[in-house]
Amino acid sequence: MKVIKIFVLFIFLIISLSFAQKDNFFVKRKEMVENQIKKRGIIDKRILNAFLKVKRHLFVPPEYIFQAYDDKPLPIGYGQTISQPYIVAIMTYVIAPDYNKKVLEIGTGSGYQAAILAELVKEVYTIEIKKEIALKAKSRLLKMGYKNIKFKIGDGYIGWKKYAPFDGIIVTCSPDHIPPPLIEQLAVGGKMVIPVRYTSNIQELILIEKTKDNKLKRTNLIPVQFVPLIRSR
């Protein structure tokens, strides 16, 4: 009888710790949204709700799980990172996500940016050149129930012409110039956000808008630091 009581107590403690951890992650996610995103000027309720809903700790390696909501990027293996939450937020915000829009992401990485976009737009198309990362992200996102994301393993520089044009394009790795294929695949009225690398130490986040008369409007946003865009050849 005593053994049964000890066993029941043990199970109760495990369940209690599990719920406490879940609550703790929710608190951390809420603090992240309030302090890292909302206080920096992004107040769109749909975007804030997406960041509240998507569990960032599920997108990082186990050894970084308790840093998942910190104000910094984190390694995800293979020389790649998951971006700082605010950077994900501002890149999402500037392309003006809408329920009816179709968005292309270059650099799937952990899948976190794709998950945020999937909460906000009709269709997400994401490309990752590293097979191991791509397959992990795809498995993770499908298990989480996302059905509006299409995946491709390939060279993001050339985009995904089959499904173009795109209302928005988010590039999560830094080329040393803006890829012409991505400009071509951007819809009229569409917006692309991309970190452009000028030197090994200097990068800038740039917003490209394709106006109704098919001209390009360029706006320099903020200094950033992304991993380089990798080509297949």
C-alpha cells in the first residue's frame, strides 16, 4: 500500500512539473511579445497573437530550450541559427501579411518563421538548401498541424517560379546583392524583405516594394547579422 502511495505521489509530481513548465513557457512567450516586440513598436494584434501562439521552444535544440524566448538568435546546428524574435517580427510586419496573401520564404531553417507566417497568410512556400535542416523543419511543422505550408529543398536564390508571383517574400539569409529571380517573382504591389551583405561585418535589412507601375521602391531598415545565403553551385 505504501509503495502504491509513493508511486501515485511520484506521478502527481511529474504531472505537476510538466504543467508548471508549460505555464512557465507561456509566461516567457508573453513576456517576449510584450518586451521584445510590442515595446519596439509592432502593435498589430494579428502578429502579436501569432507570436503568442507559436511555441518557439519547440524550434530550438534541447540544450537551448530555456533560452528560447531570450532576445537573441540561437544555434540550430549545421552552422544555422533561429533569428532573434524581434527580427522575425519586423520582417513579418513589413511585408504586411494578410489572410489572402501568398508568401515565399528563402531559408526554412528551424521552421519558426514559416510557422509565424502560416498563422497570418493563406499560403507559405519555403525553401531550404540544406536537406537535413529542411526535413527536420518539415517534420516538425507537419506534426504541429500546419497544412498551408509547401516545402522545397533547393537553391533559394532562384526562388520558386512554379508558384510565382508572391505577395510577399522573406529572405532569412544574406546575399551580397538582391537576387533578380526573386524580384521577378514578386507580385505587383508585393513586398520583399531581405538582409543584404555589404562586407563580412556589415549587413542591412532592406524592404523592396514593387509598385503598380512595376517600379521598385527600396527602403533601408536596420543593421542586422544573418548567415550567408548558400548557393547550390
